Amino acid sequence: MDDTQIASLLKSSDLFPLPQSLKLSYGTAGFRGDASLLDSTVYRVGILSALRSLKLGSSTVGLMITASHNKVSDNGVKVADPSGGMLSQEWEPFADQIANASSSEELVWLIKEFVEREKISIGGVGEVLLGRDTRPSGYSLLRAAEIGVSSVLGCVAVDKDLLTTPLLHWMVRAKNKGLNASKYDYFENLTTSLMCLIDLIPVSEFKITKLVLDGANGVGGQVMNEFSFCTLDVEIRNTGFQGGVLNEGVGADFVQKEKVVPLGFGSKDDVGVRCASFDGDADRLVYFYVPSESSGGKIELLDGDKILSLFALFVKEQLNTFDDDGKEGELSRLGVVQTAYANGASTDYLKGLGLDVVFAKTGVKHLHEKAAEFDVGIYFEANGHGTILFSESFVSLLVGKQKDLSEGSDEYNAVSRLVAVSNLINQAVGDAISGLLLVEVILQHMGWSVQKWNELYKDLPSRQVKVEVPDRTAVVTTSEETEALKPLGIQDAINGEIKKYKRGRAFIRPSGTEDVVRVYAEASTQEDADSLGDSVAQLVKSFLGSS
Ligand SMILES: CC(=O)N[C@H]1[C@@H](OP(=O)(O)O)O[C@H](CO)[C@@H](O)[C@@H]1O
Ligand SMILES: [Mg+2]
């Protein structure tokens, strides 16, 4: 690194001093915290993304300013790698180091050492696409990111303004593949593949029924609003245009964790209607319906596990159609990936379908990695974050097959559906918009209502509790996150509670996005799941103290 570069970094860094006592970790999904403290963090992640672009031969990188499901006063920042996936985990320690550097001098020293170690040639051309969600703090944080990127010589930041997280990831992936990568290209791609799947629906009568969407008062509802479907009937509520607060009583995280209707839903006209909910940056999707007028706001939830099951069933049906000539298994390997938060009933159901079910740690970066090991890998977190990955060689095989098969045959249609799904679904990262379109078209394909889909299996009652403690890092878990190694003795105490309940299962882990310890509990009745969840939460408080 030459003197000009060092001077450029020192000068810009002085604009963004690190607030006292801020200690950050890249966590489950990037840096998050109170937005008023994050200028220096976002500026520094701007530098990191520019270096990432240079390191990978001037590929385009993405930087998204969002705190997803967190409260509106929080914000955060995460990086999309050139593949469109999450930042390589190998760079996370560097991200942590620079985010916590206490002075401009220390920051520049860390960068210099890293640039030399990674053999990054400063002076090359680098490009970073910047996006933000609708949080009011996003605008000024984006300016900090811009300054960070452009303080690395030769690097430019391109402001993409308001975007969903998956749309930014999609743009990065498309750009690096040499494809058209604007928001309108994204819409066009969705429309073309959706129409293709609709044309392949086997039933003679294509019946459109209304879907009501909860946009979490965030960017997802707004982007959906821009995207007009001539073939679907979608009513969007909680767009944020009428003054609702982001994620407050609305959105996928609220709906999935509380299992009640979001604000603006639940009138008697909504009973039985198919509804969906996005989270704050539209990378999560859950469905729900109000079962009866007397349900008191309680909903039937169709979470990420149920979306995963629907997708797995559909993909398997297509694979079986052209893979049944005695060579089963030769053409494709379908696998599904879940986390410890997956409902036990969903895992039983998927295994019952004969599928390979693999478990990963919480956070899509972990699930994505495992799903990429299959020809077709489907991953979902229970909270609705997930997608389908198709290996490049499998897509080439499908396209080759399409040419050989006679048009209109069952095999041809099955292969064409899979090709269309590989185009519709956002393979960079889970995407609530493309996921919603795929659910809608599969329900049409099956001729199913949301109620019929819900009957695939019955969820085991579960309960999640957030416990505020003075130091959540005092909880250390095994790599599967299902057992706590620290504090010493807590796992034995948890096991003692679990034993008291039929089909009892419970675990704790420190959240990577909020300052809490999460408790998950499952049992054969809701009463038992609640009681197990509460007693484990009590154990957390007694071992760690409450804050
Ligand atoms: C139980 C739960 O829903 N955890 C979420 C949440 O992570 P935590 O580390 O649990 O805070 O946010 C992540 C990012 O959105 C998501 O990947 C993950 O599944
Ligand atoms: Mg999100």
C-alpha cells in the first residue's frame, strides 16, 4: 500500500470515529446494532467490500444496509460476494477486526497488513453495488459506505438506493455472469419464468384466488407494489406508505414467532384467506390464514418448513417423471437442509418422502453451503428464509434433455418446469418475492388451497422465548447448536426439564442478530411446549442472570 492510499484512508477514517465501548461481531448475518452507532462500521465495511472486489479480479460485490427483522431504530450492514452469496466466512475475522479498530491508525495498519497477506493489488478497478432498506437511518449510512468504498483507490460505489436484500444479491450475481442486472431485468426474469410455469400447469382451468400480503411496512411490500402481475391477484397491506412502523406488530418474524395475525389483518373477511408475510428486507416469507372468526387473532402458520416441504414435493414429482426409466438416482441427487429450529414433524415428513435431510447451523450462509453439495439442494430456516440451488451441471443436463424430448410429453414438461424453477427462484439467496411466486404456482399446479397445503403434516407445538442477559456470549454451544457446553451444568439442567415432557426437545443459543439468548422448545401439546420453554428460560436467567 503506497503513501497516497494510506493518506486517503487516514483522511476518510477521521470522519467516522468509533463510538466508545462499541464491540461488534459479523454474527449470523452481518453487523447489526443501534443505527446511531454504526457510521464507522458501515464506512469500514465499505472499505472491506472494495478490497473484496479487488481481490477477486475486479468482480462486482454488494453491500446491503439493513437490519432485517430488528426494530426500526437498529440498522446493519452485510456483504454479498461476487457469486451473489454471503461474504466468504474466511473474511469474517478481518471484518470483525476492522469494525472494532479503536483509531484511524490501527484501522489503516490492519488494512495494510491484510492487503499484503492477501496479495490484493491496490490501484486495480473495483466495483461495489450499494443498497438499503427503508430504515430512516439508511440514507446517511449509505453515504458512509460510499466514502469507505471510494477511499480505496480505483474503487467505485454504485448507489442502487432502496432495494430488498435478495434483489441486491441477484444483481451482483447477474452482473458477474455478464447478464443484464437492473431491477427491471429482475422483474422481467421473474415474469418470464412465472409465465412459463403457469403455461405448464396441467389442470385445464387456471383459477386465480386472492392472496393478501403483509409487507412488514418495509421495502418488500414497496418493491412488490412496483411489480405488477397480470396473472396473480395480490392485495398488499402494510406497505409503510400509510404510516405503520417497520416490523412493529407486522412482518414474517413477528408472525412466525408469535403465531398471531399482523396488524391490519384478522377482520371477518380475512377468515380462510391465503395470506403471506415478508420480513423487513424481504428475504423471509411465511404464509398463514385465520382459521375462524373466533380464533382471537391466532393463526394457522405455514412456515419455512412447510414451504420447504411444498418445494421438495414438487421438485421430487418432476424428477420422478423423467427419472423413472430404471435409472433412478443416476440423474439427480435431491437434498434438503434444515436447522435445529425446524419443527420435528417437518423433518419426519421430509424423511418419509425418502429425502436426504441434512442439518446446518443457524444462518443461511451455513445452509447455503450444504445445499450446494446436491444437484438440487433446497434449504429453509423455519422462519422462512431459504431457496433452491441447482448445480450448473444439472441445469446443463436439463437443458440438453429438453432438446431431446418430444415437446408436450410428460417428461418434457417435467424437465421444462425444473428449468423454469431454476430461473424463477433466486439462487443467490432466499428471496421472499420469488419464493412467493413459486408457492403460488405450485399451489395452482397441485390444485391446492392453503388449507390443503397445511395438511401435509401437523406441526408439533413449539415455543420460542428471547431472554435478555448481561452477556449472551457466556452461552457456548456444540457445532450443531443443540447442546450448550457453557455455562457449565446448564445442559444437564435443560435435559432434566426435557425429560419431563412427551416428545420434548429444547435448546438454547446466543442470537447472532439481537442481544438475547434464544430458547426453543417443542413438545406434544402446546401447554407442554410453553411450559418447557418457560422453564428453560428460567434456567438461562438463573445461570446467566437477567439484565
Ligand atoms: C431463530 C431465528 O429465527 N434466527 C434467525 C436470526 O438469527 P439469530 O442468530 O438467531 O438472531 O436472524 C438470522 C438472520 O436473518 C436468521 O438467519 C436466523 O434464522
Ligand atoms: Mg431478513
